[in-house]
Amino acid sequence: MRFSRARARMRSQLIAELLRLASRPDVLSLAGGVPAPELFPLPELKAAAQRALERHGAAALQYSPTEGHPVLRRWVAEGLGVSEDQVLITSGSQQVIDLVARVLLDEGDPVAVELPTYMGGLLAMNPYAPRYLGVPADARGLVPGGLPERAKLLYLLPNFQNPTGAVLAADRREAVAEWARERDAVVLEDDPYGHIYFEDPPPPPVFSLAPERTVYAGTFSKLLAPGLRVGYAVAPVELIEALAQAKQAADLHTNILGQAIIAELIESGAIAPQAERVRDFYRRRRDQMVSALRRHLPPEVRFDVPAGGMFLWLRFPPGTDTRRLLELALEEGVAFVPGEPFFAADGYPAARLTFASVPEEAIEEGVRRLSRAYVRYLEDPGAGRDLALGGE
Ligand SMILES: Cc1ncc(COP(=O)(O)O)c(C=O)c1O
């Protein structure tokens, strides 16, 4: 087959391989990135679907405007204090990343990304062949002093970052906004986890500090259910128009029945209590994972306690071979995501664990198996067999 050049940039062998390994029945997976299915509000969704179909009939199944359902657009606009024509409803926030890349990036354009960042974001941008410039990050998020002299786009995850769990500090948000203004760069602020806070809500978004040069991406995936595939972009009107044209070419519009169901939930006041439920649920699981890690893992394996979101990021001593560790972990019956694919440039040995979709009783056992694997690794750090993880 004579594929396009873009096709060659779409490979995601590592993720596919990991998902395969982690789905073995004997393996307890701390690797996934999916929400807990117990949190999907099934009775409310069923009732909302019924109401949507009764109220709108065939219109809930017909082609519909690219910009999205007016109730959703209004809800998003009110949340950020902007006008509705600054909102585009999308097929998940993943589509926002693709659309932004489509309308802004030419081959070789410099794109600043956090080290580490969401690997799905890199996968979405890869076909457009940007030149990634890595920006270091610490416990307070991206380090503004590490931002490049010049970039067309900054892909930023300010809240409970995937994979690190870090929150970008308020003063650093100001610095990012200033940098974007000075360098004439656009910030793509990807925020699927901001509403999953365990203590205080995160600081105001970069969008509120530099609304003229930020695309804010949000989603109903972690609040309601990812299978609905409903997310949104908020941006200056000129950019929203460009994104809407790109979206029209890509998929015409976002699944309208899904949007109509969400509109019913918004109008019946079901969103706020659901958000509360999500926070309480994940807070308990976070606590459990943190206490298991403190009991079982040696102190040289470091982590910060995430104040929200779905992930916990382990940092191993320099030189640790996390592929070898993963091989041993799989033998012990536990999976994690090695840090490597989250780094667009040089990284360090790390592992992403999720506490979101792991049943409470399995968290303790998973961590125990991981610590057994680490002890075995220390005894025999020899080269791992080729797990076919990567090869790119
Ligand atoms: C940082 C980040 N951005 C975007 C997405 C995509 O989410 P969705 O397309 O379901 O809104 C995810 C999903 O895990 C994510 O972690």
C-alpha cells in the first residue's frame, strides 16, 4: 500500500502493546487511563436519553449544526464567562488537539510541550509533523523559565496533569500568559481533569489570563462517560470559526444524541452532584494508593501526592530500566505505563499508575506486586528481554 507521509507518523505501538499485555486476566492493571465505570450515572443517563428522544424525536437523530447543541454551548460559555460563539462542541477533547494542529501547524513548526506530557496529545499532533521543544516541569507544573524563545503553540496540561498529577501554580499561569503574549504563541490548554479536585479547586485557567491567545479544551468524558465522545473548545471567535470549518470537514458535527442527553442532564441540574460524586470516589482511591505506596515501596522511589485527577507518577533512581521493571512487574501480575512515551525529548525513569479504574481491594495488591517486582529488579537489573515495547 502506498500510504501518506502522515501515516508513518501515526504509529503508537507502545500503547497498543501495553493495552494487550495489561488485559491479560492474571495481570492487575494500574496502567489504564479510563474512568471508573461505577461512576457512569446509568439511571440518570437512561432517563435523560428517554426524555431527549421524547422531546426532540427525529431531530435528536438528524444531522445537526457543526458548532454544537445550544444548551451545551451556553453551559460551557457561562462556566468561562464568554459568549456562546466562542464555544465549539467537539468529539471529545482529543478532537480539539487534532483540530488545533490542523488549523495552526505547518510541517516543522515549533510546538512547546511539557516534559512529560499526555502521549495521546503527541499522537494527535504527530501527523502534522511539528518540531517539539520540551519544557521541564516540577511539582508546581511547567517551569516558565524553560519555555522556548519562539514557538507557535504551547500544549499545556495545567490541572492534575496526565501523567504527573501536578497542578500549574497560579504565578506560573501568569508567566505562561505573558510568554504567549510576548512571543505571539497560542496556548492549547487541555483540561480534562480540572473538576476532579480532592482539596481546593485549581487556580483560574490560563484562558482567563490570555483569552485572546488561548484555546481551552474541556470534556464530559471524566465527568459523565467517555463513550459519549463529547468535549469542547473555547477560543477567540476567529479561531473557533477556523476550528469549526476543520471539524465540518472531519466529521460534520458531534454525535447529536449524546449532546441531547447531556443537555437534559444540564437542565435537570444533575451535573454538580455528579461532579461531587466523582471527586469523593477518586479521593478515596487516591488515599488508598498513596497509603499502599508508602507501606510497600522503598523511599528512593519518589512521588508527589496528586491533589486531583486520576494518576500518580513514580520517579525511580537515575538509570532504572523501566522496561525491565515492567517485564518483572508483568511476571508478578501487575502492569503500569513506563514513563518513556510521555517524553517528547529526554526524560527520566518513571511510571504512571492510575488509581481511577482499579477496584479498592486491588489497589493494595497491585502495589504489593509492583514492590515485589522492584525488589527483584534491584537484585537483577540485567537487560530485559525485548518486550516489543516501542521499536519506533
Ligand atoms: C490530557 C488528556 N487530554 C485529552 C484526553 C482525551 O479525552 P476525551 O477525548 O475523551 O475528552 C485525555 C484522555 O485521557 C487526556 O488525558
